[in-house]
Amino acid sequence: MSKILIFGANGQLGTCLKTVAEARGIDNIIFPGEGSANILDLEALSLVFKTEEPQFVINCAAYTAVDKAEDEQASAAAVNCEGAGNLAVLSQRHHATLIHISTDFVFEGSVPKLLDELDPTNPISVYGLTKLQGEQVIEKNLIAHYILRTSWLYSEHGNNFVKTMLKLSAGRDELKVIADQVGTPTYAIDLAEAIFTIIASGNKAYGTYHYSNEGVTSWYDFAKTIFDLSNTNVKVLPIPTSEYPTKATRPAFSVMNKQKFKTTFNLEIPYWRDSLKRCMTALNINA
């Protein structure tokens, strides 16, 4: 069994990786302690790699505060670019394969078409730019890598749109939600399953892949579905992006084509609404 080293283990995806690993009976996984898990500390990272000698490295660590990044470009770039580069260099040095999580925000999202891996990138936010720079530094320094671009990540863990909507609905009669931004929600448990599928496959088709759940929706319809499935009695009002201005600009359309991933790894990807039902069940169990 390959030894797997995971960074960003306390975040949403990292927690889901732990859950899926336990369900699959995968136990040869290392979650570095807080003192050695800082991907900006090259000396500490070098020691972890030298001690553990992993075959696979999964990078879930990221600066994800999209609006805050507009004012903290250096901090976002440090984590999303420099940190990713550190992992790539050390993975190359220790003959490890790096699985790195990126985002649909690397695209401008102004054209309503399925986004392929080879489509031109043109990020319209600092967050998207620094994530793209992270992809580029990995490609420059490491052949054995998989870059997984995902979108609208949620789960029963951490902070995300699903949990925010359920929290905001408490004690309110109505909520206003943006209806003109379109994409695909991704259940982090499904993404974790996909990551372990890559590792188990033995397939060395390195490169960039798109992974989200199947289907298309808006934030408004996503919210409506959350409340329908959870039997939450709140009225949802659709609003345009112009009525909810944010520091960072978001892609208006960022639906990604997952055919490359499905073909390469022979994986059927769940429909977003079906995965949301599973998340709701998990939330009820954990309540």
C-alpha cells in the first residue's frame, strides 16, 4: 500500500479524506502535526518528506478567503503559489506523486460553455490568479502530478454554502440568493473518493483534470434545493450579482467538463442533487 502524506488535513476536504480513508480501510496515511504541516516552512517540510518518504502527497492546503485575498495578495500568493511550489520541489526530490487541489476560479467564466482543461485561463480575482500560479509552479517543477480543479465545495464539515444557508435560515422568513452565477456544487466526500481512486488506479496519466459533481445549477437553485431537502420553511428570493456586490469578482459561468477524468479513471460521477441528499443525511446524523 502506498504511503500517503496529506497537507491541509484539518480543512473541509482533509476531514473528508480521513472519513473516506477509514471507510475504505486505508491506514497508511500521514497527517503531519501542526508544527511540520506548514507548507511555507521548507525546512520543516523537508524533514517530513525525509522521515516519511511518501509515494503520494495530497495538497488540500490553500488560502480560500476569496474576498479577503483582494487585500492580502501576498498572503494568498504565499500559500497558493509558493507553498504549492515547495511541495512540488520536494515531491520531485523524493520521487513522490503530488495531487493538488485547484479551482474553477482560474477561468474568467464569461462564456456559457463547458470548460475543458485546455481552455484559456483568465482569472478575474486575486484568489483565482494565485491558484493558477500554483498550478503553473507545479507544472514547472514536477512531472508526476495531478491537478484537480473543483468547484463549489461543500460537506457536513467546515464552513461552506450548505451549512451557511441552513444557519442563516434559522429565525428568518426569507433569504436573497444570487441567481445569475452558474456552476456545479461538489460534495467533498465525492472528491475525496475520486482522489483515492486516482491513487488506487496506478494510472500515470499525469496532468490537469476537472472534477465536480454532474449537473448545472445557480446559487439560488442550490439554496432552494438545500431548503427543500431539509424541510426548511424559508422563502428564497433570486437576485442578480449586482444587488450583492463583493470585493472579488466571481465567474458568472464555471461549469466544467469532467469527461477526461471519467475516461481516464473509469469513474462515474454522481449528480449534484443526489450527493446533496447524502450530505443532508450525514448532517442529520451528526446533529
